[in-house]
Amino acid sequence: MTTNESTSPASAHTRDGSYIYIACPWTPKGGGMFKVADYLIQAQAFNPPAGTAELRPLDTRGGANALYSSWVLAAALGKILRGKLNGLLAGVHVNMAERLSFFRKAAVIVLCRALGVPMVLHLHAAQLHHAYRVWPRPLKALARWVFSLPSCCVVLGSAARRFVCEELKVPASRIEVVINGVPEPTEPRRDAAAQDVQRILFVGNLTERKGVSDLLNAMAVPGFDPARLEVTFAGGGDVGSYQEKARQLGIDGFVRFAGWSDQQQVSRLMARADALVLASYDEGLPLVILEAMANSVAVVCSPVGEIPFVLTDGVNACFVQPGDVAGLAAALQRVLREPALRESLERNGRALYDLQFSLRRFSASIARIHSRHFGIAGQPLESSTPIEEASF
């Protein structure tokens, strides 16, 4: 779902007053970073009261080629300048990933610093630490300088905090750990006893980094019941080559590729799934795992990035090391064959979602950061109920 200024909840009741820009690529190409920012926009109150700010999307990339992206970035910088001149821009929440995202967001951060516009940096990158370690010294120095400019750096968990503090030299006092949050399910959960087909779901960009070939190879391991199995890959990428691989493995009879799927389509797939699998080699804290737990779907995943810091093997997820095809097949077969295990993972995953990963908790945490650094914040939905600070 693509959210813009005309469809965000607050924009239905526009008013004069302060606003905060949420800067990121406002297209599905922004991946999980876009979804986090979009969820944050969705979570704001429909009619923010006086003394609060409206959260507005600020597209920094667009969905076309590099030349068009440069134009979109220039337009975003112009909006920041106008916001400074009209006195209504309270701050900019900059969402950063890796690769070119670093350089685009660096331009936003530098302009904000030059104009005296408050900003916070929200780091979503799963691979920035790999790139940083092989960058030449001048580029490393640039990265450390860029990270020294925001008043606060928001990270997903302990691993990211350690990287930002120890290698990018951001003082620990300026680092905030905020775990992502996702909305409540919108589709009714499937009745496991009433369905004859067992469904495995993958959601994400179809790449080798996400372990797609490993998952296809795992589905070809003997032990599955093809007559009762449906495996769905929902996501963009090189779909054609993976379809051909499935055909060569002889599993194309029960494997289907849904292509890129919007928020509503993913919700329907989640509601019917028995297991969500993500056998990635690199991740931050994938939203799809949090969405699975919100939907009471058993999770099979690799313990990479922030995942092993927030999930527990055998309690609310089944861990499989990246590249372990046999182990992946065995874990999926066990989850499908053992209802008691699957139901335990579903129940414990949902409990952890309620405790740590709700959109309500996430939006309230971001509101506290905005209030602290911008002097004003948006009004999250249902924010009248106190929310305890989480410690991670």
C-alpha cells in the first residue's frame, strides 16, 4: 500500500499547524523501510488535536530510474527548505538503508543541519556494516560525519547499536533502540481443522540474500506431501528464473509465485498460512516475521541480524542456519507434521507481538522521540492509554 499526503489519516482533516516529515522512498521499492514509515503514517490520529504535529511522507527516491530519483530528491530538499521558511516544519525523521540510500539521506541530513531543522536518523540497513568495513578511509570519514549530525540515531536492536556506537562513533547517549511494529491482522485466521491443504508462505524480494534458492531446494527434499502442500512466494524480483528453478526441481506442481503483493494481499495470504519461512543470509528485523506473529503464523527463519536478540528458538520461532537446505526442510516438515509444536509457535509468537511488536507501541515510542528532539509529536491512534517503555 502506497501512502501519500492525500491518503494519510491526518490529511483527511487538514489544519494549519506544525508537521514532521517522514523521509524515505514512498514506493514499494523502499522495501521494509517504506513499510515501517507507511505504518507510522497510518497509525497517526485522524484529527490531531492542537499542540501535536501532522506526520507527512517525504519521498526521497521515487520509483523510476536514477535520473528521476535525483529529481525526486531535489524536490524533497526543496520541501524541507519551504518548511523551514514558513516556520511549520518541526523536524525530519530520516529513514536510511544501505547503498544509494546512504547518500540520498546524507543530502537530507546535511541540508537539515545547514538550515537548523531538527532531525533524527532511523537506521534500517541490514548490510551497511558490511559495506562500511570495506569503504576507503575518506568514505568512512564521511559516514561518521553524517551520523554525527542528527540529534538522535534510532536503531533496531543490539547489533545495530553496537555498530553505530563502536564503528560510527555515535555517543551511546544519542542512540535509541526502537523495535519495529506492525498493525493488527485485518483478515480472519484460517481454521486449521477445516483445511485439507498445508500452506507455507514466503514474503519478500526474491533474491539469493533472502535464501529463495535454498527454500526451493528444501521443498525438493523427500518427506513433504505434495498432494496436501501449497508453497507461495509473494514478492518481486527475478520471478521468472525462480519459476524455472522450481520446474527443474519438479516442485512446480505445488509452488506458486504471486508476484509483488500489496498490504491487503499479504494479509490474506498470512491469514491462511501454516508457516512463514525466511531463510535469509542478512536481515535487520524483518517486518514479515512480525506480521506473521501478529497473524499467529508459525515462523521458520535464520538467526541473523537482530532476529536472535528478540526471538527464541523453539519458543516463538524455529531457527535454521543460512544455507542449511536439509535443516530447513526438516524444520518445515516438523512444523507441518506436529500440530502441538505449530500451535505453540503460533501462540507464543502472538504473545510476543502483543508485548513488543504492536503498531501502537511502535508509534508511541516514535512519538516520544519526536517530542524529545522536535519539541512536538504526532498523535498516535489510541494514544490515551499509557504505554510502558520497553527495554531491550
